Amino acid sequence: MSLRLTLLGTGTPTPSLERAGAGFLVEYNDEALLFDCGPATVHRLLAAGVPPTRVTHLCLTHLHYDHCMEYGYLVLNRWDQGAGRIPELQVYGPAGTARMTRLLFSEDGVFQADLAGRTQHPGSHFVYEHRGGTLPRIRPCPQVRELAGGAEVAGTGWQMQVADMVHCQPYLNSIAYRWECPDGSIVVTGDTAPNAQLVALARDANVLLHMCHFLNDVETDPRITTSCSGHLDAAQTAREAGVDTLVLIHLTEQITQPGIRERMVAEAAAEFGGAVILGEDLMEAPLGAIQPEPIL
Ligand SMILES: [Zn+2]
């Protein structure tokens, strides 16, 4: 199978050496799609054996920093190392993504000093040419398309659907993606409270990567339960959608401590009935049926 799903970052805004910010890599044929780009995603990419220059598409679920902090680093690193020999990054995201791109990379943007230096200084030209580039050096220009619920994207042998999620409106929009090809279907929720659009989007998918920010019996304050999901929310959505495998992501140290994580997975599995995986950074998530195997 030429399809591979790797969890790069399964953490939250809380800094962690165990879990990077949100980042999930789908490799299909010659393309590599990155879903979210939170803190430390680029280093996790390297650890997974994928240089940033191989990333062809970035799909942002929302603009909370734990999901997009390394957007600038990814674009600049990819552009610098690519030396004009790779296509521009295709970027999808909610409203605000184009503005963020402009504020980062335009001539009055955050990285103007860096970009002016790298495109104009002789020393940078020297390095650029050594990497195979041909002058003049062109600034990075990510190709941004903002998406909202109902949007569809057609790729090379794959397609993607989008649904609006329930998270931090009206301050920022949050979207979920369903990516699929003939070899499988993957849904990435981003951050959200349970909602009917997500169940519809995830219908019969192979893998559902679902936010699991707390234990439902521990956190009951509606301020959090109406904007994020707990373990039973994820399991209920997985059951209602009829997915094959539920992968819990967006995990805190509190709910993954020994003894708690086992209870969490057991309770989610009892609610869902299918395979439940506790996500870990750099885990390759199975896309097909999961069967026990005998000792070798
Ligand atoms: Zn969020």
C-alpha cells in the first residue's frame, strides 16, 4: 500500500518533550500532506524520515498556536532547502490563513528581514547556488486556499472534504478534514466539541483522529465541554459514524498517566466497540483491519 499515516504530534498547548503540538502526516504516492503544524512538527518530520522539502500540502484545522506555530518554519525551511527546485507549498486552512500567510511572508511581514537577506545578499546567493538554485532568487509564495464547511478539494488520486467544527467561534473558525484515496479514508478533527457535521464527515472512514482533551467524568464545566471533546465524546462520534479505528490525539499528561490512560482507552473502547488507539508521537497508525497475531 502506498498510503501511510504517521502521528507527528499528539499533544496540546502545554509544552511537552513527549508530545509535540498537533501534526499528522499522510504520505500517498509522491505526495506528503501535513495536517496541522504545531510546535516541534518540523523536527518530528525529520525524525519520521521526511525532510520538509517533501511536504507538498499543509492542511490547517484552525489557527490556535498549538496547531499552526511552525507554519512559518515549515515554509521557510522548505523554501530555503528547496532552492527553487520544488513547487510552492499548497496550503489549506480556515478563514484567517491567507492573512497569516501575508503577515508572515509579505514585504512588510514578520520575516521580511530574513527574506530580504536571503534573496539579495551575495552570501545567501552563494549558498542558494550551491543547493542547485538559479538566480534571481524568488520569495516563498505559499498557495493558500481558505476553506469552510462543504468545501471539496480534488488532488492527484485523492480528494478531501471539509466540515465546520465547534470550537472557539466567533474568535476563530475550526474545520475538520476527510481525506481519502482508493486505499483508505482518514478524518482529522482538529479541535471540536461533539457535533453532527463531524459524524457525517467521518461516516464509515477507516481512521478517525479525534481530539481527546479530558476525561468526560472529570471535566464537566460547560465552558470546556461545549468547545472541546473528551474520551467518551470521541468514542461516541466514532460509534455513530461507524469508523473502523479511533485514534485519540490532543492528549495531556494528566490523562495519559499510568493507570488513567488504560482506563480511558477501556472506557472509550466499551463505548465505541471498534479499535481504539492511544496516539503517540511518531506512531504509524494502521489503516486496515487490526488483528491479534501469535507470538513468533
Ligand atoms: Zn484549539
